[in-house]
Amino acid sequence: MKRYGTVIGLKAEKIEEYKQLHAAVWPDVLKMIAECNIRNYSIYLRRLPDGHHYLFSYFEYTGRDFDADMARMAADPTTQKWWKVCMPCQEPLADRAEGEWWAGMDEVFHVD
């Protein structure tokens, strides 16, 4: 199992919409997340002192081929529709790595 943490901006005017979407995530999206070996997935929202709102995600990947599972998820038509609804709410970080939407974070501490 590998842990992942990511971050992305959230447009202030889209906060309530984003919360409502995630209060009722489409069942087929949840099914695809599970089928792609993602467990214990959480998203947190925080306004930082810079005045901007950020989403922080955490999940555990239990599969054997992360890139293949993420490609499978990205190819799923329902997931693509979900992303088209969610992505306009988000503001990717300017310094994210090439190909990232949510910017990866480095784990510096974990305890079981």
C-alpha cells in the first residue's frame, strides 16, 4: 500500500457547489475509485492566510500498477463526466508537475 497526498485550489464562488457535489458523489464514480484500488480517500478544505481556498486529498493505493489504474479511471466515461463537473470549481497550482491536475505532496510523517 502507498499513501498519496495532493493539493489544488478551490474557487471561492464554487465552494458550496463543490461541497454539494461531494455530499452525493455519483455511485459509479465511487465504484470506479474502488475498482482502481484506491481506499481511505478523503478531501479536506481550508482557507489559508493568502486568502485562497485549497483542497487537500489523501488516499491509499493498494494496487500493483498505479499508472495503469489511473489510466483506467481516466478512460471511464462516467468519471470523465464527473471531472467535467468538478474541474471548473478547481484552480490547479501554477507549480504543479507536468501532467498533474492536483499537485502531489511529499509525505513527511506517518504513524499507524
